[in-house]
Amino acid sequence: MGEEPRPGWRPDLRPEGPDGLDPGCGPGGPSRPGPGERVRLFKLFRAAEWAGFVRAGVFSGSADDLRDGFVHLSTEAQLPRTLRRHFAGETGLVAAELALADDPALRWERAGDGALFPHLYRPLAMSDIAGIAPISGSAEAPAS
């Protein structure tokens, strides 16, 4: 990990496109990072999931992760879409930035709409966390 999680850190959750949709999440985008290219990766946690992770030091996944066989992650550009689609109306969420640079368990796979998403095929450890930020308000209206 290298450094302690930064509690005051905040991801940029503002939608990028004029229609409020993130252009990097459409069919075909974002692309898989090239060699040496750094892409910020995040896991969104519900409060109970985060508390369990802190207690255990390991996170095998949410119910959706366990069902699908991998831990669902998002790039920074994908966070607004992930919040709207999977956490709408929920409060008490935590965004954790991950330090997974060249992890062999990290795979980029296409979602049903063709967008590439990062998936982690192993449990998360506390040593994977580079920073954390609570998401204020509900997931329908992310703070900017």
C-alpha cells in the first residue's frame, strides 16, 4: 500500500457529459490501460460491508460480487454511473481507492453494454486500500 488511507480524500463524482452521462462508460470505453498507464480504481462499499472489511481485514465481496465470482470495481470515470445504477438512493457509502497496479488477478471485461470494467478475481485486503472517502448524501446525487 505504501501510505495510510487518506480519510479526507474525495473522488471526482461529477458526471462528465452534457447529458449527465459519463462518455467513458459507453460501448467500448474506457479502454484497458496500456503498459505503465495508471488508472485509478475504486470499490464502492455499503456501510455494513466496509465495517465488516475493517473488522476482518479481508473482503470477499458483496452479494453481487459473490454471485458473479469476482469483486466489481470501477474507474474514477465510471463511479457516477456505478452509483446511479447500483446504489441509487443509498446512503452511508464508502469509496475506496485501490492500489492494484499490476495485480494478475485484475481483469478488464466487457459489461452487457460493451463498456470495459475492472474485475478482481481475489478477495480485497486492507493492504490494497490507497485511500477512502465517504460518499455524502444519497447515491442519486453524488457530491461534487
